[in-house]
Amino acid sequence: MNTWRLARHRIVAATRTHDTHLDIDVLRTKLMGMIRQNGWRTLGITSPRGGSGKTTLALNLAFSFAWQADFRVGLLDLDLRRPKIARVLHCEQSHDIEGFLRGYRSMPQSIIRHRNNLVVATNAVPVPQAAELLMECVPGAAISRMREKLGLDLILYDLSPMLASDDALAVLPGLDAMLLVAAAGETTMRELDICERELSRPGKLAGIVLNKCRFLPERFGY
């Protein structure tokens, strides 16, 4: 993977050359405690609306988890209407995640690897009937085979914004938990409240991450 391109897209956890990766690592460690305590195997990442930085957070979390050598993680681009991960990672080949989910494309054709413990399934082709595909294939046989063959401890799903479509809700019954990403100064309290209630009712809300903060806290002198 092109480290310069990752840095340009603020994927700071991939190389850890900037101190901002520490904030990602803190979130990762907090989530790791919840994952182990609750036995979570799947974690969705969504936001009330677009532009909140959920894909950036999903990639950073995936790379941060991958720094732990004994932990295997997969990241799936399930923001089917506006897929972004392939562009951020500058994939040389176009990946069709619908073909993978339906079993038309093999796993080696559909994933890229980073070191020995991170795999990413990208998508370069928008899917018109996204919610229907997600309800039919997530979780499904293709994802189960990927988990078993690669021995994945956790699968992260980068999902569509909750208020833009019903895609995230279509996946929710098959998820262990969902992380909600809000953008400082952009996400309204009403938007956040609607999404929080939708995720809290079935007990799927792992937490809320405030993104795009202009003023960062001090490092306590460290």
C-alpha cells in the first residue's frame, strides 16, 4: 500500500508517523475490551449523514487493530451506494463486492492483504439495490467462509450513513455492535438522537465518536 497516499487521506494508524495515531489506538484499545468482554465478532461503522469521516475512521481502526500481531481483522466496504475504500487505498484492480457476497468472485479476487493479519474487501462498483443485497448476503456464506479460512477475530463493516438510506438498518440484525461517527460542528443533536435511539433499542450501540474536532486535548505533558 502507498504510504504517502494513506497519509494524504489521514490514515495515520497505518504507519504511525504522526502523533494523531494515539487517539485511534486509544479507541481501538477501548473497543478491544468490549470485544473480548462481549464476544463480538462484527462491528459496523456508520454516521448520521455523509461527510462525517466514517470511512477514514474505519480504515484507521483496521490498521490499528492490525498492529496487534495475534489479532486478525477484516474490513469490508459495505457503503454500497458510494464506495470509497478502493479509491483511498488506490487499488490497481476494480473489485466487485456484490460478486464476492453472492459467491461469483473468489476470495483471492476480492480482497487485498496487509501484513499477515489484515484483509480488506473493497468495492469500486455502486450497487443500486443495496439494502436488498445486504439483507440477503450479510451475514452470509461468503463472509462466513472468509472468517473461517482466514481465522478472523473481527470483521469491520464500513456502512452507509443511517439517515441517507435503510442500508445500515438492513445489516443491523446481523451485527454484534455499531459505532456511530459524528462530525463536530456538522452533525446536529437531532440527527444524533435519531440514530442513537435506533441503535440503542436493540442494544447495538458500541459508542459515539466525535470526529473533525478543531481543538485537540493536551497530551498531559507526555
